[in-house]
Amino acid sequence: MRKSFAAVLIALLMTFAIALSPLAVRAQDSSSSSTKDQKDKAADDKAKADAQAQDKKEKKKKKKGGGQDVLDTSAVFNERVANDVLGQIRDGLEGHSRRLMLSAFDSDKMDGYLSFEDQIDAFFNRYEGFRVHFRIANVTIEGPKGVVLVDAELEEIPATGGSPQRKRTQLRFELEMGRKGWRVVDFRDRGFFS
């Protein structure tokens, strides 16, 4: 009985080995194709790394060739920037805050800033409140300056009482980038705020 059990066990093992031999061949084939895939991936990764290194070299050359960084006003100044500065002026007027309104103007670069500041002080003393509406008509760039044409409406409420006074005109603001961001360095019609 022992011999027959051993014979059955041997026959079973041989059948099992024969059944597994095609799987072993397939596994060997797949491992060699897996190795090929890994080699292809490594080659692709190396090509990408070489391309990135080349891009970095080209960027360095461009940077060295330029020497100085030139401020590209067209890429920085836009309608959103103009709207932010005009919003600061509007908020200063409607909030009756000289300080907030004047913070939109560059005191260092604006010609006649001190007399303009006096004009704004007198303007705020004459009126107790303002309602302001600015509509941007045009935004352009002239060299390092951003230029904004604004259709402006202003309702002034006198401090002495009486009916509100209304003004309507087109203002031209010139803005430059300074240490505190974009600020007004000049504008026309300065008489609008008087």
C-alpha cells in the first residue's frame, strides 16, 4: 500500500509539474518584456531630464543676454489695476476720508502734490458727503505709465446744508508703479475736486 501511495504521489507531482511548465515559460516571457518596458521608461525619463536641462540653459542665456530686467508695463498694468486705484479714490470720497483718498496719489512723483493736498482738504471741509461713480472708458499704456480715461460723476452734499450739487466730466489719470504699488502721478481735470 505504501508503494501504491508513493506511485500515486509521484504521478500527481509529475502532472502538476507538466501543468505548470507553460506558466513558467509565460512568466519568463513577461519578466523579459517587463524589463524591456523598464528600459524604455528609463530612456523616456532621461530624454525628459535632458529637455528640461536644455530649457534651463536657454532661460539662463536669455537672462544673461538681456542684462537688465525691463518692466513690461503692458503685462502688469490693466483694467483691474486701474479699477483698484479708482476704487481707493471713490472709497476715500464716499467715506469722507482724506487720508484714504490721498493714498491713491504718489506724493513723491506728482507735480504740485502739496497744493493738491490743500485743495482736497478745502474740498472735504466744504462738503459733508459725496456719492461717486467712475466708469472706465479706456485703459492704455504710454511708456512706464498706465493711462485711464474715466467718465466720472460726483454728487457733493454741502456742509452748510442745501441741495446736492452734481458734476460730470471725463478725467484722465496717469499711474506709475512705485514702492507702494500703482499710484496716480498726474491727472486732468484737477478742478473736479474743488
